[in-house]
Amino acid sequence: MVKVALFVRLEAKPGKEKEVESFLMSGLPIVNEEPATTAWFGIRLGPSTFGIFDAFPDEAGRQAHLSGKVAAALMAKAGELFSEPPSIENVDVLAAKLPGEQA
């Protein structure tokens, strides 16, 4: 079961929306290799607002993800793609339904 998560809000620079979309889509194969990343979503919240929501069984899994390849790529591309630094929030998961799990 997932206990902790991250919510990352990303605001694309004008004209960089497609590049942000492609960047998020390219992250999926990388997080598929992270055993402690139970769920990962690249999302679009509006015309230029994007996000990442990912969930983990514990704090160790969250920290492993934060020190992983997607986080490094996000920070490396931040100045190029985003109008402001990514807003990364640690959140607690109160309830979840995932494939293969029973409540």
C-alpha cells in the first residue's frame, strides 16, 4: 500500500508546452524501473500548467525517487522549460485504490 507521495507543479514557459508534455511522457520508462515508485502520473492541469503525482510505500521509496534519474532530468531542464522552479510538495496518502490491491 502507498503511504507517501509527491505532487510537483510545473509551469511551462510560453511556447514550451509541447516540450514539457514530451518531457513528462519520456519519464515513464525511467520510473518503470524504480521498484518503490508504486504509481506515477504525468498530468496536465491547464494550457501551460503540468504536474507529476507519484506515490510510494514509504519515505525510503520517496527519497530514492527524489535522488533518481527523473528528478535529476527535471532539475537539469528546469531553466529551459519552466517559467518558475518546480514546486515539489511531500504529501501523505490517506486512501488509495491501486490495481491488484484490496482495501
